[in-house]
Amino acid sequence: MNANTLSRRRSRPQATRLWHTTVLRTERITPRMLRVTVGGEGLAGFVGDGTDQHVTLYLYEPGAELPRPLTLETARGALSRVRPHMRGYTIRRHDPVNHEIDFDFVLHDHGGPAADWARGAGRGDSLIFVGPSPAYRPDPAADWHLLIGDETALPAIAGILAELPTGAAARVFVEVDSAAEEQSLPTSAAAEITWLHRDGLPAGANGLLARAIAAASLPRGRVGVWAAGERIAMRDVREQLVLRHGLNRADVRPNTYWRGDDEAHD
């Protein structure tokens, strides 16, 4: 396969700031995925940009004495005495009309600050986050698109698929715990989605994604690649794309969403 080009273009619709939101509802999407919907008039000025756009959740301990008013500047200024758990999460859905945002949380067996917060979240609870990040823009000149990730990447993969042009060719490889974790991924693209089930294998560097990529017969032509997941798994995926399929190493830059040696990844 000829060397291909990865579009790294990102768009930033607005300046980073701190947002105050309220939990509106929660929904169990799959046995291990929980969706928390937040909203409120405080989101009236939020400009969503789709795909893999994310924010950083500021999860303060109960009873923490926060500066007033709590803004990005005062929160950063108070980090030496009141530091929240900070976790990056992709925006699964943004509704600018009703001022709502959905976040999907993977409920790991070992827990973690964000997953634990989501498990206990109820209507009326507050959620503070900082952002948004720039968003990935799929390469409009690509002949086809390749999306790769584990369940932590599902919100971003869903967002990218939703924005691909009608009929755009796409191959998608998603690793999840079992068939029960598969989700609907609506898209107008011509997408071929391959679900990979761990079925007892540990999450992370289990080789499942890398083996699937190595064995795949991929289309020729210019490809736009987006990949995210555990650090070592993404390294191995990159090696297969470069060595097995002939992509330029500089054009394949997976995102590290978590590390297998982090005991409390979310």
C-alpha cells in the first residue's frame, strides 16, 4: 500500500473556560457503559464541535472549600490548597437548543474517580468541567477513513462517524468486553464496523486490536486514520499499520487515552 496522509487538522470553536452544569439524568447504555446527561442555562454559551472534542472534568472532594466565584482562573489559583481529580472525557452528544451534554463513562471493575462519581450521580448533582478542546476534522481529501479504539474511544468514534459525509468509505475496529457492549453507531457513511470481544482477556495490551489490524485486508488509496485507547495497544496498532500495511509512521499518531499501568484509569 502506498504511503497515505493523516489529517491532523483540528478546530477550536471557543476559548477554554470553566463550566458549571447540573445532572439531568443517567442511563445505562450497556452493562459497562453509563451515560450521564448534564445541562442548564450555564451551557447556553457552549459551542460544540463534534468528533473527539473533549473537556476536563474537575471532580472535587465532597465538602471542598472552593473559591467564590469559581472560574477557571480562581480554580487554577487554588490548586495548591484544593485540587480536584481531573479526567478528560469526550463529549458524546451536545444539544445546543436544550443546553445538554452527554458523557459516557466506562464502569471499570476497579473503579476510579470519574467512574465512581458517575455510578453515584443523580439528578441535581453538580458537574464542573473545563474546556472544550479542539476537535478532530476528518480529512476531506481522504479516499477512506480508518477508526480504531477500545470502549474508551467509543464516544469519539461515534462522533466522527456521525460527521463523515454521506457514502464516505470507512473501516472501524472497536474492542469491547463482550458482545453485550456493542452499541449502535449511526452514520451516513458507508462504514464497515468490526467488533472485537475480549471475552475474558484483560483490557489494554492484549493484542486484540493489533492482530485484527494485521489480519485485515484494507482498501488502497489515501486514508485518514484516527485511533485511541491504551498506550501499548495503540503502539502495537501503529506498528501493524506501518509494517504490515505500509503507512507512513509520521501519518499514524494514535491518542493515548489511558495506560495499563494506571490502576485508576477512567
